[in-house]
Amino acid sequence: MHQNDLPKIITAVFSQGMLSISNFTIGIIMAKYCEKSEYGMYVILFSFIGILGGYQKGIINAPLMTLIHNKNEHEQKIYISSLSAGKNYLFLPPLLVLTLSMIVFGFISRVPGYYLKEGVVLFAVTTIFLSKEFLRVLNFVSMDTKTILIMDLLNVIVVFIGMFFLVYYDIVSSLTGIVILGVGYFVAYLFSRKKYIYKTSINKKSIKSALLENWNYGKWVFLGVTSSLLQERGYIYIVTALLGLSTLAEISASRLFLVPIGLLSLSSAQIVIAKGSKMVASNNNKEFRDFVFSFVSVSLGIWFIYYILILLISDYIVLFLGEKYANLQMLIAIWGIYFFIYTIRMLIGTALIVYGHFKKQAAYDIVGSTLAIASCFFLISIIGRSGGIISLIIGEAATMLLYLKLYIQARHA
């Protein structure tokens, strides 16, 4: 890693830290000021945004960050513009189906107005989020960390102001929380959009070509993302079905305080892909391995300090959330173990993406997600709410060990 890259990397990590604080704050406010069932609904709606965001990362973003380095400037503009349009063809139809399904469910549940509003807001906010994340990835490709910082700063400021008014006027709900997130996403999107408005001629042929090029590269990433989402999101629906929205709210509230570590890992992964793909393309494999090792080491160091701090103040955390979230200390401790394993798995998996080991990664992801989902039913029935988190640990640990084996093989290849 070149020394002049260090300030950019620090800026990108700092920027992600702000987003972590933003998500942390809104989660705390939702947990504290909402009814438990409303907070549970917020978790479900937010998970839908994350699912489509995960698929965009696998089909659009990850291939883009690698393939774009093999194109000249004119080809890059056509490629970016085509993917920008193509992502709408891919994601708007399933998002529309999801929205209509919520509306139909509302009629079946005899509360059509509630689910109509939730569905429409979910459609709008998810669309904005996907567009904002696409622009954010383009800034990672060029390592324009200044733009990333300003985007995220605007996002955080808007969310903080919005949440202040929600609490002040006592209108905190799953719907208003998602709306505030959407406004923050939209402001960040508007700021960065002007940089990537290309007067480039694209058509259905160029869009199809760009999507096919990405698909040839990212079809195994797509399968891996599906497996990871089944693992990471599937437990939400299993817990809801077996134990109800209130228990989901308890598990999610305890997770809130460790979420910044997960978000830091996600941001680090984007940096590893953006810089690592250039290193590998230039045959600087040793430099790339050192780069990955430094990220894993620093991330685990941050995890350790943060985890100890959270354990020390866990009693105060529970006290702050109120009586409805009593006895969450054990859940917080278990989530900390999960994020330790998650951090290693995420960064090693990202290095494998740069190396192009998609097929084996996808197979390992299937193994991990299958273990997690199968053990979730079993453990919840035996030990209750903590079983859902432990099942995720089992899935992550299996995937991490398989990733490490593959990464060691790739290093010596």
C-alpha cells in the first residue's frame, strides 16, 4: 500500500464510522421510543432494503469495481451509464412485487391503510438507497474519499435532524423512521449525482451488454449473496414466526450496539476491492496480501476495544432502553462473538472476490447458510431467543474456516 493512499483510506473508514453512528442512533431511538411490535416492523422493513442492497452489491457493484479497470475512459462512461440504467430493470420489478405483496397482506389482515403506506414508503426509500449506493461505489472506484465523506456527512446530519423532530413531536414509528432514512439517502444521492451525469449515448444493447458482462463475472457472487442473505435475514423471519415481533425486537435491540463493527467491516471490504483489484491486476500479490492482513488486524483490534467497552456499559445500555428491554446483557455478549467471526469472514471473503474464486465461495456460502438456518429452528426451540444468534455464529464460523482454507491456497497459487 502506497503511503499517499493512507489518508484516503482513513477518510473512507472515518466516513463509514459516521454512517455507523447514524444507523446506531436511529436504531436506539426506534427501540426506545417505539412499541416493541413497531420496532420489530422497522427491523423487517430495513431488512428488505438490505436484501436488495446486497443483491445490487453482488450483481452490479462488486463486478463493476473490478471490470472497470480494464476499460478506457470512453468505455467506462458507457459501462457506468448502462449499469446505472440496467440496475433499474433488475431491481424495480421485484421491489414492485414486494410492495404489492405488502398491500395484499394488509387487506388480508384487515389493515390495508397501514401496509399501503409502509409498502409505498419502502418502494421509494429502497429505490433511492440503491441509486445512492451505486454512486458511492463509483466514488470508491476512483478513491474519491472527499466526495464519500461529504455524502455521508450530509446523510448523517439529515438523519440526526429528522430523528430529533420525530422524538420532539412524539411521532416515532416504523414508517417515520424509514422516511427519515430515505431523506438522508436522497440528500447524499443529490450531492454526488452531478459528478456522474454523462452525456453518453446508451441503448438497450449497451445495457444488455453491460449486465451480461457483470453476470459472467458475478453469477457466483449472486449465489453467494443469496446464501448470505438467507443466513443473515432468514433468522429474522424464523424468530418472528416462532417467537413473535416482541422477541425479534429484543434480539435486534441487543444487536444494535455491535452494528458499528459490522458496518466498519463492510466499508473496509469496499476499500479492499477498490485497491486490491488494482494490485492484483498489476501482479502485486504480496502487496495485496499485506494490505489484507493490515485490514484484518486493525479491524480485530477495533472490535476488541469496542467489545470490551460495550460489555462494561451493558447495564447502562439496558437501563437506557427501559424496562421493556430488561435482561439483554447476555444477548449483547453473544452478538459480540458473532461480529468477531463476521469481521474475519467478511474481509477474507472480499480478498477471495479480488482473486476471482467465486464458484468455491458460493459453495461455501451455501454450506454456512444451510447450517445457520437448520440450527436456528433447532436452537430456538431448545434455548429460546439466544438460539437465533448462536445459529448465526455457527454459520459464520463454518464459512470463515472454509474461506481461510481457500485463501491460504490462493496465496500459494
